[in-house]
Amino acid sequence: MFESSIALSDASRLLAGIVLLTVVTIEFGGTFLVRVASGKVPLTDFQKSFSRAGHAHAGVLVILSLAGLVLADASGLDGFWGWVARAAIPAAAVLMSGGFFAAMAGKGRTEPNKAIALLYAGAASLAAGTLTLGIGLLAA
């Protein structure tokens, strides 16, 4: 059996497991983009660009989330700030990618709908998580 020299906290282990399970939804998004690119799903240029942005943000932020969990444990942050450092970046992945996809929903849409607010909520969550984690690491 493999033994690791890195021991994750229970909170980080739980969130890492959840984040890894979301990769399946990102894969599904990739198959959707293949269907869009092959012309099987008719979208406006605006919708195509928001689809690409949503998929890209999901993938990048999931990777950042996993790295952030290890760094949160290294920072020693616990309690409320520990949860902000651990959970805000994965939440941003969901909110930002979901915001891109929800904001483009609707046949023939050429501009974002009101669901664009999710994108801004995700940006705020990303800022909260990265600032908390960065400050926590500098203060450790």
C-alpha cells in the first residue's frame, strides 16, 4: 500500500474528494464543446465564447482548488478562515463556470442574461479564497 508523507486535514481531504468528483462534469463540458465545434449544437458566437470560457475556468480553478487545499493545510489556518481558504476557491470554480454557462442560456442569445451575477459572485469568492490563503501563508 502507498504511504504518503503529506497528511491532509480532514477538511482538505473531504473537499479534495468532492473537487475530484466534479472533474466528470468538466469532462461532460468538454464533450459539449466538441459537439459545438462540430456544428451539432448551433450557438451564436457569443454563446460559443462563453461556453469556452466556462469550460476553461472550471478546469483551471479545479486545479487551483486542489493546490490550495494543500497550501491551506501548510498555512495552519483553521476555524472560519481555514474554511474560507479551503472552500472559497472550489466555490469560485462552480460559480464562475456556472455563471458563464447560465448567462449564455437561451436560443440565439447574443449577450449575457441576469445569471451573469453568478460570474461576479464567483470572482468575489475567488478573491476571498486566494487573499485568505495568501495572507495565511505569509503569516505562518
